[in-house]
Amino acid sequence: MLDFCARQQILPDCETIRVAPINEAFDRLERSDVHHRCVIDMATLGQPCAS
């Protein structure tokens, strides 16, 4: 299946999230409020939270 998807360029829907609001992402997972793949942007590690 992975080979087929690669040949056909079938890609998952992704949402890139920052490290800081990771708890919100886990809450969304628990509520089944995520309908795509969440990817953590590790470049944001150590950056302050946006207010």
C-alpha cells in the first residue's frame, strides 16, 4: 500500500503545530477532533508561547 501511495503521489492531510500548544493537540486527540495527521514543528522547541 505504501508503494502504491508513493507511486500515485497520494499524501496524507497534515497540520503542522508548534511545540508550545502540544497539550491542546492531545486534548483534540482525546475528543476525536483531529481528522488528519498532526506534525510537530521541532524548530519551535524552546520558543516562547504566543500570547
